[in-house]
Amino acid sequence: MKHLAVAVSLLFLFGLFAAPVLAADAFDLVIPLPLTGKPAKFGEIMKRSYEIAAEEINAKGGVKGRKIALSFEDSTGKPEIARSIVEKLIDTKKQPIIVGEYTSSCAKAVAAIAEERKTPYLVVASADDDITQKNYKYVFRQNQVNAHYGDAVVSFLKEVVKPKTIAILYESSAFGTSGADAMEKDAAPMGAKVVVKEKFETGAIDFKPLLSKVKAAQPDVVYTVAYANEAQLIMKQAKELRIDMKLYAGGAAGFAIPEFIKGAQDAAEYVVSATLWTPQLKYPGAREFADKYKAKHGDYPSYHGASAYAALYVAADALNRAKDWTADAIRDALKATNLKTAYGPVKFEDKEGYQNQNFHETLAIQVQKGEFETIWPKSHASKPYVYPVPSWKDRK
Amino acid sequence: MSSIQLEVLLQTLISGILLGGLYALIGIGMTIIMGVMKIINLAHGELMMVAMYIAYVLFSAFHIDPYLSILVAAPALFLLGVAIQKFLINPVLRVEAIIPENQVILTVGIGMVLANLATIIFQSDYRQTPVPYATKAWYLRDYWKDSPVDISLSLPWTVSFTVALLITAGLWFFLTRTDTGKSIRATAQDLDAAQLMGVNVQRMRVITFGIGSALVGTAGCLFIPIYYIYPDIGGQFTLISFVITILGGLGSTVGAIIGGLILGIFESLTATYIGMGWAPVGRFMIFVAVLIFIPGGVASLLRSRKLGK
Amino acid sequence: MKTYLPYITLTILAVLPLLGLSSYWMHIAILVIMWSVIGMAWNLLGGYCGQVSFGHAAFFGVGAYTAAMLYNKLHLSAWWGIPASVFVVALFALLLGYICLRLRGPYFALATLSIGVIMRITAENLVGLTNGDVGIQLDKRTWIDKTWYYYIILLMAVGAFVAVKKIIGSKLGYYFVAIREDQDAAESLGIDTTRYKTIALVISGVITGLAGAFYMNYMGYIDPKVVFALHDISIITIMVVMVGGAATSAGPVVGAVIMVLLAELIRSIPKLGTAHHTLFGVLLIVIIIFLPNGIVGDFSKIRNLFRTRKAAP
């Protein structure tokens, strides 16, 4: 009996370790992502989006005639594990290009390795400004840098709201800190004074003391940078306290995921947020991708998903154009990228002290009747903005 | 003090009291468990997570109100706790080890498995139960038009606060007035003596772990309308539970609620007047200070004035 | 055989880089050795002296930040962090010992746990000093090749191993074990328990801090959430020792192999996906139920298991 159990479990383990049988000419692409732990939510959005993209690319013939065999490795959000994965991909699997990661700390670890080992790395959704400021030759970033995340919101504030005072709340993380700093810098040219700048711990429960403090300072606008669901808690509690502002604004991430509206419900109404992408954009394939994602997974994807979806196209495009798959050929191909994707036009430039950075237009969205609507810049608007915003008491 | 400043102060105090109730609710299960078994249970937050997912499933599949789902979640967590204690913790405690804290690995393992199973079943999406009363609140100005200050009182937060008080009272009654409760307290105070007096210590431990789990399960159901869940939510609540347990004194229900209130008010005041980023530092400073200066927690202070249980 | 085992292991480890391992396996080897260093440090305090610390991330982080701040503020090489961290961490450990060591058992554990958390949040808030959440990154790591990193951490491991062994063999070691077995009895025998516990804590902290300073140099990037992590550093440290075997000299090494190498293998199983955590969690539960003193500590049990197997065909 005992022997049988041992045999069965051995068989089971053997089955697990056995590599999946693949077509001989498939192109293995392993993507490091956080699939467990706190950032797993965003890893998951991106994983689903990569899968959709791979399916489409394969249907169109793959890269250089080879089908992409996509798989994922869980970096659990820890830099040393992200490094393990990438070392393995470069060394053992000889993968010619690295795509992926989400948190900035992991992306930094991966970028350093990619540069040292001269392997092109495409950053998909990590926002820390640093990553493309290090004179790395092999690191490319498709998403906008954190310093520019709020651009559309800033221009909206400048032209429509014209605030005199602003309060900045941000969560204790690299993303929150640099987002808040960027807004502080943007406030002065707008003619607004920063009256409160406060940090809160990730995972905090009660924001009411903080919000009371904001209320006492009576700013025109509150700008909040929060990674995840702190965004909805802040709005819910602001509603409970009936703190009226000219405008509540958010800096992407937690304010731009569908859970924000689902969680905050009516408290989310009229909140304006920065974002990098919306399904309403008129980029080729944007709508189709969003609909496909929604049909499969129930919700529209956030900009993280769109960026991941497009990143695979960018990588495939570079691989197709590269004359061979050596690091330098792929690097040069990436550098010459000029692609219209569902995420927007992608082009890697060196400017403002960044290298190989894709500077794309950011957007402002507003929650209107429980849906995200693109409101700014006007050329991309799906609905006109609602401003001024009714006070909490007058909403029903 | 201008009226706006007064308003900020009052609102901060109210928030602190309500938050304190919530903290007490989360910590009360652990204080019971730690009081009886003196073990460090690092899976406490994960048990709460399980209850929150139960509430979530009941809400999204059958539209059962999270508050009602306590009736399902609390018994379910009781059984889960009993099973964990009986089949995993007891066997480890029974064996003599060089370092008795080796049960920590066990609870970490349990926590890992629970959180990971949740990831597999529910994926890592943020989930919530959007109840209509989630942001409902009472406002002073609605009742007293010319009030110089406007204070609001949130409905779900008040409910959880009230339930925390009720649970404390109920537990106190259970521990001091029933036979099982008395046996549990005897086990907590002196294991060997209790055994000699004919208390079935193993059984009491199992029951205690069950009750502790059911309590944290209740906390999860009360918590979900104002918060959200994802599989890895547990850790932060385990930490808060430790603070409450030590602050209130091991095994003391009354201590837990007073400890919760102290902590809640302190954190709110820090958040308003110093900075919210520092609030957690204050939390753990208090914690260390209590460990050193009042090792018995609030309960020992109460007892020395003959107010404790 | 048993007395030669450390030398054999050391010889194998010393020639390992000459075998031309890929950079990936070198990385894993470096992590395994780094974790054994931390494990040995913890073992001195927790295993031999019986003071179970839940806050070794505090030492690890202070060591790492010493190196990082030398680099960031004084523009020195981060390698200076290795000698510097000895003093900084020793001082910090003295302070921590003064606060926490009067507590016993679970109270000590919880106090150290919260010190770890306090350090993390403090590092997040002192933006001027630590760059806060943005973290500190080296512009360039010293070497691309891993051989030197490997030998440096191996040297640390040998140093830590010998130091712990010597201490345990000396009078100090007997005091430590006496304190672990019965603190009151030790005290009544005239052992100044607070003093010896402080010594254990400082040595343990310094070794952990060295590993932290090494981590900064090796990874080239730290932020408060990475190096002051409660779960990913403090608790993993405890598991390394307890899975391997507390109060055994080989325990931390075996534990590090399990916690890093095995965890990495399980994580890389292709079909498992995110379920790798469940498998690993179950493994931990099984180990602790059947081997409460860890793999090395209860090695006889494992041997017996195989003996009976052979005896009954």
C-alpha cells in the first residue's frame, strides 16, 4: 500500500516536471510576472492580455514563421526571484528578448541584468522614472514615465478647473511618491498652491482623519495617487464625510481599474483620473482587444492590459524586422520601431534625459453614470466632461 | 479654536473610536487563542480572508447580505479552526522540540496554502460586496440645522462597532458564566492544574481555536462592506491582531476592546496631526512600550483595580 | 566521516564556479549561501540561545541601508558597507537588545517582529536619508560575472560557520544553551543572562547585517519593502533554520537549500502555475509535523524510516 502511494506520487511529480510537448519550431517566450502576492492582480490582467495577443499573432503566422509558445513564470513580486527567472531565460533558454514584469522594483532588477547581459528588455507597465534614465542601451519602455502620467489631468486642471489650491495624497510606494512629486512640480505653473501633501500606508483602512485634515485646508482639488483599492476607500469615505471639492482627481492605477467603480459605486461619480489608455480610443484594434478581453474575462482591461497586449506586438514586430536574432540586431530593430498598436503609436526616443522611452499621449477619464469616459484631450474625448461637479448633498 | 478645527478634532475622535471597534473585532479571536495556547498564529489574517470570501460568494451568488452571512461564515470558520487545531497544531504541540516556537512554520504553511487556494479559486482580482448602505452615514446637520460643526457617523462602521461590543459582552458572559468557558479560562491560567482538576485540556484547546476562528470570521463578514478582498489580504490583519492582543492582555476580551479603542484613537490623532505615513510607526511603538512596561496589557491594569474579569 | 563533512562540502563549494555553471545556477547558489549565512546568524540567537527573533529583517535592512547610504550620500563604493555595517548593526543590535531582551518567549518574538516593521516604516518616511520608497540603486554593479560575488558570500559563510562553531564550543556556548533550557535556573547559577543574551543578539545581528550589505552590492537595488520585509526576510529566516534544524551546525545550510533551491524548483514546475505556493506550504506543514526539530535535528528519524523499509521487503 505504502509503495503504491509512493509510486503514485512519484508519477504525479514526474508528470509535473515533464516539459510540455511543443511543436519543434515554436518560439518559446517566457514572461516573468507577479502572479501571487500583492501585485498579482495586475500580473493577472497582463497575463490574460499577453495570451490574447499571442493567439492573434499566431493566427497571422507568428514571428518569422514560428508560432509563439507563451508561458509565464511567477516572480511573486520579489526582485531576486525576478532576477532568477531572467538569468534562467538568458542563460539556459537563450531567449533573445525579455518582455514583462510589473512592479518597479522587479523591473529595475530585470533591467540591470538585461543591460549587463546585453539582452533587449521591453518594460511594459513599470512606471518608475529611473528605469530609462540610466543610460541603458538594451532597455526599452513602452509605457509612459511616471513623471508624465498626470499630464492630461494637469492640462485639464489648467484649462478647465483653474484651481488656486491643491491637496496631494499619495500612497507609500515608489509609484505613489514619484507621482505625487510630479504633481507638486506641475502645480506651480498652473498657479495652484499645494496646501496639503500627505502620505498614507498601503493597505490603510481609515482615511477619515486624513480627509478631515484636507477638509480643514479647503483646497480646490484633491489629487490622489493610489496603487490599488485605496482609491475606492478614499472616495467612499470622502462621500461619508461630505467633503466637497471642485474636483476629485486621481493618478491612474487604482482610479483607472474597473474595480474602482464597482467598489466605490456612486462615490466614484465625476472623479477624474489620469490613465494611459482607454477602450474608447480610436487606435486600430483598441476596441476589438477590449471587447475580446471583456468577453473572456468579464471586465474591460485597464491600461496595464492594453500595454501588455501591444507589447507582444511590438516585440513580434521587432523580431520580424531584425535580420537575425542576435541581441544587437533585435536592439536595433526595437530602436527603429514605429508601430501603430492598440495601445497607441509606439516609438522609442531619447529625450528629456530618458533613453529608449516611448512618450505617448496620456488621457484623463471621468466616471460618468458608472462608466469610464475619456474626457481629455478633447481630440480623444468620448463624452464631454462634466464640470462643475455637484456637491455631495445635491447628488441623488 | 475655530469651528472648523473643532470639527476636525471631533471627526478624528469619532473615526478613532469606530476604527478601534474594528481593530478589537479583528483581534479578539487571536487574544482568546493566544491566551489559552500561547502560540503565535501567523495564519490568523488568512482565516479572516476565508470568511470574507465566504461572504463574497454568498453575496454575489445568492445576494445574501454580508451581515447575514455571519450565520454561515462563523460556523464554517469554527469547523475550519477545529480541524486545524486537531489535525495540525495539536500533533506538533504534543512533540517536544528544542525550540517550541516551531509551530510558527506550521501556521505560516497553513497561511500560504489558504492564500494560494484563494488565488487559484478566485484569482487575484479585487472583489467587493457593493451593498447599498456602504457609504450611508448620518450627519449632525441633517438633524440640527444650525450646528456650528458638521459631524458624520458611518452606518457600516457603526454596525461593526456595535457588534464588537456585543461580542465582547457575549464572550465575557461565556467565559465567566458557563462551564466550558470556565474550563477554557482554567486551561489558560494553568495548564497542569486544569488537567489535574479534570479539565479535558486537548478538547478545550480545540474548542478555543474554533471559537477564535469563528470570531475572526465574524470580523471578516462585518469588515467586507467597508473594505475589499484579495487573496493576500491576511498579513496586515495578523499584525493588527498581535498589537491588540498584547495591548489588551492575553486572553482578555474586555482588554481587547479597550486596547482597540486606545489604538484607534491614537492612530487617528497621529494621522490628523502628525501624518498618516507615521501612524503605523506609532502603532508598533505603543506595542513595544506595552510589552516592556505593562506586560499584562490593559487587562492587568484593570485587574489591579479589581475591575477585570 | 561526520567530522570531515564540512570540509568536503567546502571543497565542493570552492570548486563549484570552476565547473562552468551558468549564470542562473550561480545566482541560485549565491542566494542559497546568503540564506545559510542569515540562517546561521539566526541559529546562534534562536537555536542555541533560545531567543526566537521575528525581526531579523531589521538587521538585514540596516546592513543593506548602511551600504546603500554610503554609496548614495558619501559616494563611496557600496563595498565599504561591509566593514561599516559591522559597527552600525552592532550599535543597533545593542539598542534593540536593551529594549527587547528583557522580554521572554512569545513576547520577545512579538517585540522583535514589531521592531522590524518599525524600521521599514521609518525607512519609508525618512525620505531625505533613504530616498524613501523610491529606494537606492547602484548605477553599475561591480562585476557582471558572478564568481567574485560567489566567493565573497562563501567567505562570509565560512566565517559565520566557524564563528558559530567556536562560540558554541566555548564557555559562551554553554551559557547560551543554559539560558535556552531554563533561564531562571541559569540566572540562579550566577549567569548574567541579559549580558549573554545581548552578546548572542549582537553577533547574530552583525552577521545578518553583513549579509544585508552583501545583498545591496549583489542586487544593486534596495527599497524598504524589499529589505525590511516581514514575510520575505524575517519569517523566511526562521523557516530556513527550523526546517533545516535549530541548534545544529548544518541545519541552516540544509534549510537554505530547501527554502531557496527547492522553492525555486517547485516554482519553475511548468504546469503548476500559481499553485506552487500550495505545494510548498504543504511541504512545510509535512516537514514540521513529522520532523519537529528540522531535517538535520531529526535526521535519525529519516534514517530509521529507510532502515525499516529495507528490513521489511
